[in-house]
Amino acid sequence: MKNFSRISDEFAQAWTVTLKDIKVYYLRPGMIMFGFLMPFFMFFSFSVRREMAAGEGMSRLLALTIFFTAAAAGPFIIPTERRMGTYDRLLAAPMSLITLLLGKIAVGAFFAIAVAAVASFVGIVFLNGTVAQPALMVLGIIMGAFTFSAMGLIFGSIPTSNPGDVQMPSTLIRWVLLFISGVFIPLADMSPVARAVSYISPLTYAQDLMNHAVLGMGELNLWLDIIVLFVSGILFLLPSIKLHKRGRVLGY
Amino acid sequence: METRPIMTNAIEVKNLTKYYPATGSGQAFLAVDKINFTVEKGEIFGFLGPNGAGKSTTQRMLTSLLTPSEGQIRILGHDLAHDAYPAKGQIGLVPEESNVYTELTAWDNLMFTGRLYRMSKDDRNARAEELLKIFGLWEKKDVKAENFSKGMRRRLSIAMAIIHKPALLFLDEPTPGLDAQSARAIQKIIRQLSKEGTTVFITTHQIEEANQLCDRVAIINQGKIAVIDTPEKLKQTFQQVQSVEIAFTGTPEGIKEKLTALPEVSSVIKIGDKWRLYNDAPPILLPHLVKFAEEENLSILSLNTLAPSLEDVFLQITGQEVGTIKVPPKPNKKRRKGGKR
Ligand SMILES: Nc1ncnc2c1ncn2[C@@H]1O[C@H](COP(=O)(O)OP(=O)(O)O)[C@@H](O)[C@H]1O
Ligand SMILES: [Mg+2]
């Protein structure tokens, strides 16, 4: 009974952190810029001059926004909080580190889900896209949002109080992943080597999942996509935990 | 004799040590060096030391924000290394920076903290109202903290730290940089909390603050605790040590060493254009000083003998300027462990 109330307490605390961050950070220029405008800008600059079916365009736009937006929150919010000194409040509170991390992951995930909703709207209304499996699309958006938010959190966990320190590497790595992951070049068109490389990126599976959902077909097994996203989301927690412990030794 | 229940102390620290590890840009640094102390429940315990002494480092370890390199910490009976959770729920923390969420109103800042500490809605609302009124922020409850002055932010920060009625409150230099009125208001609140039974651990580099506020004071310098006692006892400890303050017309080479070498002088500090000489017997010293001035061809601009203050104790122990400092011998009488309450 006691354990149960502890668990429900921890969920409530995670949710408290999430709500607070939504209020405090969603309208910050850094979030709007890196989380909201950037993926749309990238999508349109890469789709210009390219013949693309509406469904295909929408599927890519979705994968791209979820990925880029979800992973933008962590590297922005945590270093900002460290700099303001407010992070100590969270670290000193009676909740486990995992709870705090889950709360922070949800912040990025919800932001990505909101942006993905806009992207779906753009896709359906302006690109005349049709969605083969709407329920799967919603599931894919939610899973991708949480997984990539957890990935962004790794960068946010790097012990520093300067968001600029982590913005660069995190943006760079996201770009690299974008290019190797079958977002701009479909898996089917890739050389065998490029394709082998693409399998190390979780974004590949998210894109494939979106293809299943929107186009009704993908290159890979649907269950493989789902399992890889789920497992990598959990594995992404490990470096964040380690880095937080390191931060507590270094004094951040 | 009546039997008393076994009291757990609010804080017990044994051999606490912090090395900041070497990083790309810096060398490993020993910030806190094997310190030991105990804070009893209900005390206001002052951690007094100059900048860089290791006060914040110690406090961050006590609040589980920083991992110690060595040593044990017990907070309210809980070993912080293995059993931090129950301790964390019972402490409140006012860090050096007034870490309020500037984008949130005063009210929302308090609600957030109350939720984080799992207070019920009714408790949160009642307590937030009470605190905002005590802290003179009730009229501003719906104003975002970004529009607050430094003093108001600090007050809000303290309100956030005590919304859940912690048994133990940590404050890291709560008053420097504030206007006198805000500083006084904060000191008053700390006294009030203490009356209500809260144990208070406060770091400061302001001697007067420690003197007026604290039941006991630890003086920390370069990561080591030099002495722990009540402000009164500290002054008494140094009672036989008095000081003479003297200003000359010039500053010949090696003057400090020569002054230190005079009879009965235990240490010398330069304060502005004055030299302060700590010594056990001013009557013996004064003629020597006059003779010294004659020999050095100096005129004496001013000369005062000073009664010991806590500042003297502090300067004696911490004055970095004083390379040759000799800490005066401790009196033989046994030092009392706790402050009188
Ligand atoms: N994160 C850190 N990494 C390395 N050195 C640090 C760190 N934080 C503090 N220090 C050093 O440790 C010493 C003690 O710092 P601190 O505890 O903040 O002192 P105080 O609070 O008494 O002014 C200082 O010399 C400071 O430069
Ligand atoms: Mg400090």
C-alpha cells in the first residue's frame, strides 16, 4: 500500500514538473525556433523542387517534426534551469531522479505531439494527404515523441549551465541522424551500405512506422519499428541518469 | 532524574570531504576538508566564512545536491547516502540564487512547490495565503516574479522553501545584496521559524548576522572548520586576546613582519590604512609600539585598543592576509556543546 502511494506520488510529481515546464518554457523563443519553426523550415526547403506524393510528404513531415521537436526540449530546458538555479529545487525535492526525468521527457513529448498535430493538419489540408491507419499514426506520434524526447534529454543532462554548450552538439547529431535515416531519401532507394548505416538510427524506425501508418506500407516489419522505438526510448534514460550522477559529483 | 527520549540530531556530519574533480579547464580542488559537526534540533546554526571557504559546497552536500567525496551525513536521523528520500521531504532549501520561476506568478510558484511536496490542495492554498501575507507579497500574488525586486524574489524563494513546513531549513547567504529592510524582514522570519521549532542552518559571510541570529556558529575557512561555539563563547574564548589598531604616516618595507615580531603580538592584519595587532596584553605592547615608531621614523596617526568582537574572532581565524597567523591557545575550560535554549 505504501509502495503504491509512493508510486502515485511520483507520477503526480512528474506531472507537476511537466505542467510547470509547459507554462514556463513552451512560449520561449528558443523552443519556438528550434522546436517549431525549424522542422517546418527543413521540410519545405528539402521538398521544394521534388516531386513527391502527398502521402509521402506528410509521412516525412510527421517523422521530421516529431524527431526534431521532441529532441529540442531537453537540451534547452535543463541547462536553462541549471543556469537560473531552479534545477536545484527539483533535484532537492523528495522524488526520484527517474520521476524528474520522466516529467522532463513528457514536456518535450507533448510539445512534439502538439507540433505533430499541426503537421498532420498541414498534411491533410494543404498536401491533400490521406492517412491509411489513423490509430497507428496517433500511436506512432506518441511513441516517437517520447522516444526522441528521451534522446534529447541525454544532451540536456550534460553537466553545464549554458544551453549554448549543448545546443550545438545536439543539433549537429540530430542533423546527422536525419540524413542517415531514410527521411529525405527513402530506405528503398538507398545503397546497401547507406541502408546498413541507417539501421543504427532510431529515426529510421520512426519514419518507417509513419510510412506504415500514413501510406499503409513500410520497408520494415511494423512490429520491429514499434519494439525498436520502445526499447531505445528506455535505453536513452541510462546515459541521462549517468550524466546526472556525474553532474552531482562535478557540482552542477 | 527524569528520563528523556533519545533525541536524534537534525544534522550529523562526520569527516565530510569534497574534492571537485579535475575537469578539462581546471584542476582537482579540495573544497571541504574532513569536517565534523552536529546541529541539534531547534538550533539556528550559522556557517560563517569568507567567500570560497566551502560554505555552499557543504550545504549542497547536506541537501543531497552534491555527492560527497568522503564522509557521512545524517539528516534528521537518515543516512543521506542510502536513505535520502525521507530526509528530502523534511528539508527546505533557499539557495544562493533566488531561484524562483520568473515566468510564473508568486502564487503559481508556491502552488508548484506545494505540489512537488505533495501537499493537498486545501493545505497549499491556505499555506500560500498565509506565507504571502507574512512576506508582504499578498497584494502581488498574481504578478509574475520577473517584475519583482531582488528582495521580493528572495522573500518568495524563502516562502517556497517553507511552504511544506520543513523540520530543517537551509539558507545559503539569504541577506547579502538586499536592502536593509528586506534583510531585517528575513532575519525576523528566521527567528520566528526557529521559535516554532524549525531547525535552521544558515551560511553567511556577515559576522553581525551570525552574531545576532545564531545559537551556535561554525567558522569555516579554506574547507576546514576552525571553531564551533556560541557567539558569546567565541568572544569569551578570545577574551584575553585584545587588539590594538594603529595607523602610521608611512609603510616601510617589512613593517608587517616587524610588527608581528613585537612582544605579545599573536598576529597582524592590515585594515585599510590601519594595522590591527592581536595581542594578549596591550599595556605591555603599547610602549614597544611607540618605540617601534620612533626607530622607524614614523609618526602615529591614530591608536585605539579594541574590545574583542565576533569579527575579531573571525578575522583572527580567517584573515587570509595574515600569513603568519597564530591561533590563540584555547582556554582550558571545557567548551559547551550546545547553545542554551
Ligand atoms: N563546481 C565546482 N567545481 C570546482 N570548484 C568549485 C565548484 N564549486 C565551487 N568550487 C570551488 O570550491 C571552493 C568553495 O566554494 P563554495 O563552497 O561555493 O564557497 P562559499 O560558498 O563558502 O563561498 C571555491 O574555491 C570554489 O571556487
Ligand atoms: Mg557560497
